[in-house]
Amino acid sequence: MNKYVQPALWIIAYQAISYGIGVVTRENMGWYDSLEKSSLNPPDIAFPIVWTILYVLLALAGWKMWQVRKTAPIAFAAYWVQMLLNWGWSFVFFAAHLVLAGFIWIVIFDVAMLAFIVLAWKANLKLPALLVLPTLLWGSFAGYLNYSIWVLN
């Protein structure tokens, strides 16, 4: 298979998942808009832009991890744990309206991302680790935003 086809398929799959998660988010924007938020909360348009970019990076990290799944099984498993936590948060926060649970979820998600990054780095998988790092930074900021919503509401 062409060296560009596989990563492109991973990106398409992740964007499709992101679209599905976005549907859940959009269906709950009335509820979200009614909440008090931090003064640091970005405009709503920032979220789909940022997540589109992050999902491209995460897809590329996933593709790279797939290539080493047999030689780095623990890092590979850690990658999928953090991805499942990533994909689950919107359902906890937006669909179920569980703000405190959403904050706890993000903290666990951030810890899982950090664990993946450390495991990947130690397994000499620096590129996948670096590709996940922006999501850890955004996830930490999202944790602050989620916490602020919990405190303010």
C-alpha cells in the first residue's frame, strides 16, 4: 500500500469519529451556552478547529503505533486507553451533562496521555509521543475550563 494511503485512512477515520462526537456536542450547545464559563474560555469556533488539528496528529500517532504494536505492546495499549478516554469525554460532559464527572474524566485522560507519552518515549517512539503532546497541552487547558464550569455553576 502506498506510504501515503495508510496515514490518510487513519486521518479520515479519526475525522469521522470526531464528526460523530461533534454531533453529540452540537446537540447540547443550548445547555453548554447556558453555563457560566471562565473568562479564558475560547470562542466556540476555536474548538472544532483545534480538535480537527489534534485528531490529525492523534491519527498519525495511532498509525505509527499500529506499526510497532507487536514490538511495543504496552505503549500501544496505553495509546488506545488514552484515545478511548479522549473519545468518551464528550459523552460524559455534553450528553450526560455531568460536569464534575467530566472534570474527573479529563484528569484521568490527561494522566493517561502523559503515561502514553512517557512509555512511548522510553520505547524510543519519540514521534508518536511528540504527536500526542499538543493534545495533552490542550487537554490540560480543557481540564481547567471544565473545572471552571463546575465551580461557576
